[in-house]
Amino acid sequence: MIVAKRKPVNEILEMVKDAKKVLVLGCRSCVSVCSAGGEREVEILASLIRIGMKKAGKKIKVIEGSLVRQCDKEFIASIDDWKGKYDAIVSTACGVGVNFIANLREKDVVYPALNTTFMGGSEEQGIWAEQCAGCGDCVLHLTGGLCPVVRCAKSLMNGPCGGSVGGHCEIHSSVDCVWQNIHDRMDAIGQSAGMDRIAPIRDWSTSTHGGPRTEVRDDLTV
Amino acid sequence: MSFTPDIQAFCCHYTSQQAIAEAAEQLKADGMPENVTLNRVVCTGKLQEVTILKAFENGADGVFVVGCPEETCHNRKGSARAAKRVIAIKNSLEELGLGSDRAEMFHTERGFHPEFVTAAQTMNDRITAMGPAFGDSK
């Protein structure tokens, strides 16, 4: 899922300081699962905005809503349900949602309530970890399913480096050396011979280095 | 200028037995400040952050939560969850400039104990000293 966390509330208050009517708009997809921007978090943020404005002696009307997703045109269109009831939208979706509102709603002012942090998974309740960089050229079939692009601090394709100590990365002792983990795992699944392969120089044009990416599926377009 | 704070208390079913069993007059005789409003919840672990925030939205100057001791919570982790949520509220209140001390978590034994009233008195003294949460804009 896309993992995010709420911005400092004062940063959000600064965004809406001149607004009279605000729609705090949640997303019931990834950011709901990571407890950053779902319906519950919308309630909390709306309340914090009201309290913050009250403290500042300002009047503001804050209404709450949420969409199934903010990354599909069909759902963005339903923002019309709140037509006339807001002069700014505070989106608690990831950056994709904020972009979609900006792309598709010419007149709407939209602000981000979250900092979108990474694509990851929940290791334990309340703890998320980055697992995928979305680099566009997956090598997980060569690395036992563990991603060296995002889980190695240097994104090495042939590791580990000399900074791997006792199975930990030199950037911090709390960070596993993923290349140690890759070697261990390739052993465990009987593919240790794969570690003799030297990965060639990588073409990063499929990643963000090649500019904004678009995926077109002719079999799905109409 | 005298100031009587509006204080909202959220107490679990077990730690608030004193409030359930005793009438308002008896509570007052025990020393419970009259400006503390008791809100009973089934378990403080069920108390959502937004419920506490709504209390401030509605004009509370201070809010406190009373739950079981963490090690002996009737619902195992209920009061521990509540304590973490109160910390989140305290952080938000500090960020908003209201002061983190306007919210507090207390853990008291179940049943009839003077600590229940003491918690209310502590908050009443603290919030009275801090003054109104919203100044004149309340």
C-alpha cells in the first residue's frame, strides 16, 4: 500500500487560514489502511482544524467527507456532492489523490494534508516499512523476493558492500543489510548459485529518472 | 477575574464505580469539583481521539481520562491504548498552542478510592491555573 503520515497540523492550518468553508476529504483506500487519511483520520483532522481556528479567533466551517478512492476519475467526480459547501479541499489522500483533484477539477483549490512517504507494508500494528521503489524494472525474481533497489541504502545490484556489518547496514545498526538477507534467503530456497551472477549496469530510465511515467493498456482502453 | 474551568472526565466503567454508586451530593462531599463532568465509557480503550477533541471543540478547558492500572486493566490493554491516545492528544494540543497539560491520563484502582477524586482535583487546580483554553473566543 501507499504509506503516508499527516502533516503537522499548523502547516495545514496555514494552508487554510483564509478559507471560510473547508472540505476535509478522506480516501478509503491505502491511507485508510495505514491510519493516515481514512474516515477516522478525517474526523480527527477536521476537529483539529476547528480547534486551531477557534484558538486563533477565526471562524471556519469544516465539513467532512470521503471517497472510495481519490485516484480514479469516477470517484473524483462525486466531489460534486459537496458543491457550494467548500472553498478549499484538504485532501487526506496520498499525493496521487491531490494531483487527481487538481488535474480534474479546474476551479477547486486543493491542499495536501499528508506527506506521502513510501510503498510498504505493515510489519506490526502501527509499524510500516518500505518494500518497493516502483522502479519499473523488477529484479525480485533474481534476489529471492527481497528488493535491493529500495531496501539497500545504495540500491546496489551486486551486494553487499563493505559497509555490511553483522547483517546490518552501515547507515544504522537498526537497518538490516538486505544483501545479507538476499544471500541467506537464496541459500534457504536452494538458489544460491544465482548469487554468482553479476548484475549488469542498470538502466534507470524505467524509474523516475526517465521523467513522469504512463502505463497504457490497449486491451483496456475504450 | 475568577475562572471556573469546564473540565470533562472520561472514566471507564470500572474506575468510575465511585461516580456510579454515589449521588452527586456525596461526590461533592468527597471533594469532587462541581465543574468536572463525568462521562462514563465502557472501557477507556474504546475512547477515540476524536471524542476527546470534540470535548475541546465544545468548549472544554481541560479533559482527563481515568482508566484501570495498565497491568490490571479489565480489558487487558484498554487503558494502555487510552494512555497512548491521550499522548497523541497532548501532542496535538501543544502543537496548537493550547498546552499539552490540558489533557491527562490517570490510572486508578477499581472501586472506591480517593485517587479518583484526587485526579479530578489535580486537573481542576491545573486548568484553573492555566486559564481558559480559548481566551475570549470561546
